Amino acid sequence: MPDKPESVINLKTFDHIAMVVKDARKAARAWESMLGIGPWVFQERGGRRPDGQTVKVICAYAYTENEVEIEFIEIVEGRIFHSEFLETVGEGLHHVGYAVDDVLAETAKLVARGAEVVMDQGAACQYLRFEGDGGVITELYRKHPHFQDTMG
């Protein structure tokens, strides 16, 4: 087995994959039925963009036995970061997330090597693209507790 390459950043864990879908509840039912992943919790999120546009999404979350968070993102109203992906690619894998201790410091290391920040949420979370990323966005974020259901 070849030697593991040295990491550019201090990745704690790979623990999050997110897919953009047209119907979060339908996707959750399919994954639960076919793959046994669940139970699922649902949250409605949103707000206003700086231009005044209302934005609303439904997010579905489940966790695998080894604590990988699965997230489905359904755009309900407005245009968000994920809208262009849904329009050009369709449903599918949008980003993978890695928990890190210092989001901004680790982001700076990747940017210094040529990555581009495509969505900046400060010290909480950064989304990055880089040449050869296979079309999948990388998210760096602080580890957080499991999401709770707010929609029933």
C-alpha cells in the first residue's frame, strides 16, 4: 500500500456529504428504504439576501453508524448558492464537508495553494473549489452537534 500523502490542512474528519434535490422528503424516504439510513430530521431555513430576495430551503439530515452526516437540500424559494447547480447539473452530490478546528486558518492554506472560496460564512463555514476537484465543492466547518427536527 502506498504511503499516505501529507495533508495540507488539519482535517479532523470527513463527516458530511450534501446533495441538492428537488424533494428532500422523497429523497430521505428513498435512502431510508433502500439503504437503511435514518431516521431523518427536517429543518426549514432561510432569510433575506442583501438584495432583499427571500430565500427558503428545506434540509433533511440523517447520520450513518460512523457519524457521517447526510444532508439533502431542497430549494423552496429564491435563488441560493445551490440553485445554479440544480439548474445546470440536476440533483446530485454538491459538496463534502470536513470538520476542522480553525476554519479560517485552514481555508487560508488552501487558498494559498490555488483554491477559490465560492461561499464565505466566516469562521463557521467556508465552501471552496479547486482545479481537479471533480466538480464537488469542499466545505470546511467547525464540528457541530447533530441537527434536530424542527418541522415534524
